Amino acid sequence: MVVSRLLLSIFFYNYCFILAVSSEPNRSNLSRLSPGLSTVEGPGVDGKRQPLPMEYFYVQLMNEGGEKFKGAIDESLLTIDFISSPESRVFVNKKIHYLREGLFAVRYRLHREVASLSISVKYNNQHIGDSPYTIGKALVDKCFCPERTVKQWLKDFKCPSSYRQVDDSLALYKSKGIKLSQLPVRLANEFSNTHGIHYSIVNNKLYGKTFGTITDFRAMSDMILTSMLNKAQLPDMEFIVQVSDWPQDKNDPKKEPFPFFSCCGSEYYRDIVWPQYDLMRHTVQAMDRVELDMMWLQQGLSLPWSERIPKAFFRGRDSNKVRLDFVSKYRKKTDLFNVTLD
């Protein structure tokens, strides 16, 4: 289904990560690090696919027994070098984050195309895994290179064939279908106070018409859809995005469902949930205009649960009454809650 593949693509842009894996331990020489058994995995060292806004890969240090290395780690000894052939300067921004148990996350963003790129991954001056990794021609995220179908594009990144949330959201429409010609009329009559964009993709070009008065968030969805269209051939399609901080299509069995794409939902609504607008922006502009992307947040995983504070945490805008009531009720209970409005 066309919309299903679109959702898979957008969910991939925000959530699809490839984790390094370890082999079964043999319980010998567990205290010595093995560069040969250590692994480097992720799309950032695979040159046979289109670029991501931010590239990434994982380095898993292993001991000689084939287990994750749990000894002392000197983070400064992991070195990542970008080598161009013929030799020239590589314009790249890179970050290395130590997560836990010998696992590093490496993320980088190229700012200029490289004719032939290889990546050297070393720990204590010894190559890790199959380093150096030959990438070949390395494109930047802003390239216009829609050479693959969206199906092939998803396959290149080893994404799952489906996501449960996507399947559940679209199941209703698989049985009932969508009458596109009726949507503009229903939008005007039933959802006159809703704000959003009516999108069309025709010949791999994006068109959109806004409705309502809140249109600022269109920039985020435009951003991620344009980035996708630059890299893959999407089929012609139409869909409607609503940009309110609240779902719109109430789960009323007496009324026909309305296929809104929304950044929020609940069991009481039938909106098709896709990534929140800020997450889209932080994904496309990662290591460019923003730093707080999904990969950056993984640094917090290194803190053991036993050392974490047992409090509920919330930050958000004063966008609806539920948030106002929630913060008003719990902000004074500082022993269990850390909540405030931005």
C-alpha cells in the first residue's frame, strides 16, 4: 500500500537503528580486548545506499572470549578517521558517544560530496572489525538523487517489512477504503476548526495546500518529505496532515473515519500517528542546525537504573487544558514529579 510505505519511510527516518550484535561467549580470556572480534555495524559504514541526514554506526568492543568488553575503557583511544581518495580534505562533523559495556555510537554528517571515501575505525591504534571501511562515492543529504524506489530504499537500510503501529493505524482503511473526492467537503463541514496541510505527491514532486490558521508546523513535514523525495522515487499519492497538538477524528462508529496524519493519538481517536514535528526537524537537521537528535539521547542509556532518580519528568508547551491541569496538579509534588511548561 502506498501510504503504508510512506509511513514506513518516515518512521525509518526517525526510529530505525541497526544495533551491533555479539557472539556467544566461550568464558576464556574475558579481561583482554579483541580488536578482531569487535564489531562495527550500521548504515554509516555501508556505501551501497542513499545518504541519511546524519550517518551513524555502532562500535562494539569484544573480549577474547567473544563477550562484550566490560573492562576499563579509555574513550579517547577510539579514533575515527575519514579518508578521501585522491587525498583531499573531508568536510565532516563527527561525534563519538560511549554508551555502555564497550558500546560506542558514532555519528557524522558530511558537508561536501566525496568522490571516494573510506572510514578507519581504531581502538588504541588497532583496526576494529573490517576497518578501514570502503564507502566509495559519498553523497551529502541535500543531494538530488532519487535513484531508488521507496521499496528498494527501505530494503537497503534493512528496515522491517512492517511496523505494528503502522499496520494497526491503516487496518481500518484497508477494510473501508478512502473516498478521496469526499475529503475536502468533509474537512470543511466536520473539521472546520482543524489546521493542517493537504499534500499531493505527483511525479516525485511535493505540493501542499494549507487550511486553518496554524501553518507554522508545515515547515517540519515539508522538510522530511522533501528529504525523502530527494533520495527515492515515491508513487503518486494524496494525504492530509493535521498539525494541532490534539487528535481530531473521534472514534465514533456512527461516523466514517477521516484519515488524518497526526503527531498524537489515543484509543479514543482514529488519527494515523506519525512522528512529532520537532522530531522530524531534529532528524533532518541533526548535526547541522540542531544537536539534540535521537542518537544524542542514547547517551543517557549508560546510566544504570539503580542510579536514576525515581521521578516522572515532563516538559511541554501550554497547548491544551489537559497539560495545564496536569502541571498545576503535580508541580508541587516534587518528591515524585519534575514537571513544568516551557
